[in-house]
Amino acid sequence: MTAPLPADEVAAGVTTWLAAFGEALAAGDSAAAAALFTEDCFWRDLVAFTWNIKTLEGRAEISAMLDATLPWVQPGGWAITSGGEPASAGGVTEAWIGFETAAGRGRGHLRLRGGLCWTLLTTLDELKGHEEHRGPSRPKGVGHRADPARTTWLEDREQEASALGFTEQPYVLIVGGGQAGIGLGARLRQLRVPTIIIDKHSHPGDQWRSRYKSLCLHDPVWYDHMPYLKFPEHWPVFSPKDKIADWLESYTKIMELNYWADTEATSAAYDDQAGTWTAHVERDGEPLVLRPAQLVLATGMSGRPNLPGFPGMDVFRGDQHHSSAHPGPGRYRGQRCVVIGSNNSAFDICGALWEHGADVTMVQRSSTHIVRSATLMDIGLGALYSEEAVASGMTTDKADLVFASIPYRIMHLFQIPLYDQMRERDREFYDRLEAAGFDHDWGDDGSGLFMKYLRRGSGYYIDVGAADLVANGDVALARGQVDHLTEDAVVLEDGTQLPADLVVYATGYQSMNGWAAELISQEVADQVGKCWGLGSDTTKDPGPWEGEQRNMWKPTQQEALWFHGGNLHQSRHYSLYLALQLKARQVGLPTPVYGLQEVHHLR
Ligand SMILES: Cc1cc2nc3c(=O)[nH]c(=O)nc-3n(C[C@H](O)[C@H](O)[C@H](O)COP(=O)(O)OP(=O)(O)OC[C@H]3O[C@@H](n4cnc5c(N)ncnc54)[C@H](O)[C@@H]3O)c2cc1C
């Protein structure tokens, strides 16, 4: 075993690299800069260089990106940032860095191997001259002087709210006021971008309120914070859905968002000449036209139910609904319930129905990855998002950047060993599950839950107890494809009849560009293509390789149209980069997009 390098030697290695890198960039020498990377290198850029979310792989891609961007990015000031002293382990040195560009200030993360850069993360943190007014530059809240024309904070807020959308147009219209729209709206407010968030529900948080009664977040509290306002320390680890809903409602108020509830967007069209959208909305039933420059669809990645069209659904006499419309288990005591699907929602719903005395059958149509919640917390998330991580000085902000620093092309290599450990730890559990006939997988390459989420957004269950019900037969398991429904049963292709009073279709959700088809046109939906997925060429994530998630938080093939969403972690982190892209456009900064994604899949 090699002895660890002394700290000053590690820091000196990083300083030397940064100096050489900074010099090459200042000289506009892309080839010299690229030569400071290993052959198998990655540079992930979140808006700082590319005005895009983009990963460059290998020296040639880095050199080409620098050729195109250096003249206007003009980077400099590369330095190790305080509080994140470089550390070396296993031949890799890691360091936190800061830098500046002509437009803004950035933060980044560096991994060096043998004196060369293996992975580089660069992120835009703020725009020069357009910083958020916080800390020392926070607003005073009052003018300490005698002023007969004085208006109060509340009067100013009311004046703003009554003008925006009527006598003044918002620069950004966010359609969808779930956590994604709210978080982005909060960031845009701090950046002083006039924004309206609309939602067809009556209150912020209603999307969570309307979900099945037993739902609690499957991710732990440290992973779920909204921007700016963290959950208090007594907040439960796994937040019940109605608590999240109330938090979002309060957040909207505290952050003073221009949030229009009971407002539905009915259509939108972009005028290339004018550079504005014409968005038709109905507010409290009254039609209204908004003309924002930018349109963000934050309408939910789990918002467009993927409802199957099985023959016989029209003759079935019992209750049937998609999981998103499941009212909860109360009314199904003693009834025969068939849940089609075997991922998160299916397990949650089966568990709650069983707890309420229903006779439950789960229909598994394809394999599912299951990981036990406690195991996932300990092995998968613990180092970054846990009480222990907080105690060791890990902040949410830093954890988000560590996560972002791992390029998607190699992320599975970091994940596979973790899932190998999980498999060992819970071997007895998996044996029981498989003995019950459950078709379990670990992802195409053994990389587990998070890669499945990034690649296809489905195909897994974080076990919070219902898997045991399947393993021990309390919830019956049927495997196979649904052939049709009769008046009172689900019939599988092999002829198996599953008598049913209730059928729940826990069959997932459609791609977010479907929202664009609904609201704008099929043509625009096809022009931007599928949202989500990495192009990993694994199940439900067809290639070619994209390197980043399709269409999320970055420019699309439709001018001034953006998609925002994901889980709470992603919504929080990526809302910063989306907000900065929008702010830059609002104040007229040049924002040449490098490497705008091509469209390979329509849905
Ligand atoms: C059962 C379930 C469990 C989940 N558990 C977790 C978890 O544990 N952790 C986690 O991080 N994530 C979880 N998620 C995923 C994700 O966090 C949620 O789906 C979350 O609600 C997404 O937030 P969002 O703001 O992107 O979209 P949504 O919450 O779906 O909000 C979209 C909003 O858009 C509105 N809207 C749509 N069309 C229009 C229109 N034309 N006009 C006006 N308004 C419109 C809707 O009314 C809705 O309120 C879960 C999802 C589901 C379905």
C-alpha cells in the first residue's frame, strides 16, 4: 500500500495544474489545455462555458468546445476554494475550485490522476452585476427616514401582484406549480426576473395532496430540501405527502411568489418575430392572454399517466383507475384488488390495500429492481445525504455538487460496487423474494436504482415494507402480460383469471414532451423530442449516447421553451442553472449555446 501524500504536496499538485490550465485558457490555446487532461477524461459543464448542460468526453471534445467558447467565456481566476482542501486517495486527488468568466463566477470540482485531470466539473454560480441580494446585500426592508410618500412592503407586493400579467407582462411563465415550478420561481424572484407560476390546482401542494393517502417520500429529508429554505431539524426523515404539500404552500407565500392557483394553461404559441409566447390561460374560469418571453414547462415528469388500453376495460364493472388517481385503500376493505405493475406506486398501493383488509394481487409484467430503504440510506446515500454526512460538515449544496461531479458515462462504475454491497447485506431478503416468484433485477449492468432513475425513470421500488408482503404471499403475485379484462376479472395471456372488484393501473408516466404536444403542438413536441434518459442503450433508454438527460433544464430545439422537473434533489440543484440561463437572457447577455442536443427519439 502506498503511503498517503502529505497535504501540502497534494495542494501543490492541484495549484500547479490550475496554473497551467489557467495559462493555457488565457492564451486561447485549446490544445494545450486539453493536453492537461487524461486520455479518458470528462469535463461536465453546467452553463459556465457552454450555456448548456453538457459533458465533453476525451481531449478532442474538450479542445473543440474550448475553440468555440474561449473567445467569449474568457475564463480566469482559477483557484482552490477555501473549506475544501484537496485530498488524495487511491491515486486520485480531489479539489474544490473557483473561477470567473466574462459573464459570471463559477464553482467547480476537479479530480486529478497522475498530475492530469480525469474529471472536471464547472458550474455557473452567479452572473456579474446580477447577483442575488443576500447576506451583506440583502434588502433593508424599510427606509429609515421620514417620507410622506412611504409605501409598506405589503403595499409594494400587492402593487406588483396586481400589475404582473395585466399591465406588465412576466418575462417567464412557468406552467406547473409543483415543487419544480415553485423552486424555480423562488430562484427567479431572487434574481429579479418577473415571473408568474400558474397551476390548475387550487393550492400549492395540491399535487402531493391528491396522491394516494399512504404516500410518504421515499427519499430522506437531507435529499429533499427546497432552495433557500431548509426543512427544520425536527422534520421527519420520510416526509408524509400532506406535510410536503403544506411546506410547498407556505414556501410559496414566504418566498413571495407570483403564484396563480386555479389557473390552467390551455394553449401556447411562439412568435419568432416578436420573440414572445402567446399563452392562453384560464384563471378562475376567466380567459386571459399572457405574453412571456420564456415558457417553462414544469408540469411534472410524473404527471401524464401512462394508461394502457387493454381490451375489455370498457366492460369491466368494478372500479378502475391509474395509480395517480387512486383514492386510497379505505373503501376497498374485503374487496378483490388487482394492481397492474410492480414498481414504487404498485408496491405502495398494494401495501396500503393489504393493511386495510383487501385481498390484493400484484401483476408483474417485467422485472423490477428493489432496494431496501434502510440499506439505500446507509450504503447509497449516507455519505452525502444523512445525519452523519451533516455532522461531518457535508452541506446539501456541496453534496449536490459532488453528485454532479461524476460524469454519467462512468457513474454506473461508481454505483455497481454499492449495489454489490447491498446484495450481500440483504441476501436473505432477495432469496425470499425470488423464491416467491418475483422477477428481480439490478439494472442491465448491475448499477441499481439511481442509474435506472436517470436512464428511464422507472423500474424500481425503494422498499418501505411492502416487498415482504409479496415475499410471504400476503399480497399474491401473478406474472405475465394482461390480455384483456372481463366484467369482473383481469385475464392474463396464459389464461390466468384474476377476479377483481378494483383494478389499479400502476403503469407509470409519459415523457414530458407530451405536455408540449398538449399545450403547444405535436410539431413542437416532436421538434424537441423525448425528455429524460441518457441514451445509455439499456432497457427503455435507447441510444445514441447523450451524456446528459435529454431536454432537462437546458435549451431545447424550440427557442424559449424549457423543461424543468425531476425529484426534489434535481429540481433544487438544476433550478439554479435554469434560473441563470433565463436571467442572462432577460438582461440581454450573449448566451451562445454550445452543443445543442440533437433529437433522436420523439417519445
Ligand atoms: C407516487 C410518487 C411518489 C414520489 N416520491 C418521490 C420521493 O420520494 N422523492 C422525490 O424526490 N420525488 C418523488 N416523486 C417524484 C417527484 O418528486 C414528484 O412527482 C413531484 O410531484 C414532481 O414535482 P413537479 O413540480 O416536477 O411536478 P408535479 O408535482 O407533478 O406538478 C406539476 C403541476 O403542473 C400542473 N399542471 C399541469 N398541466 C397544467 C396546465 N396546463 N396548466 C396549469 N397547471 C398545469 C399540475 O396541476 C401540477 O400541480 C414521486 C412521484 C410519485 C408519482
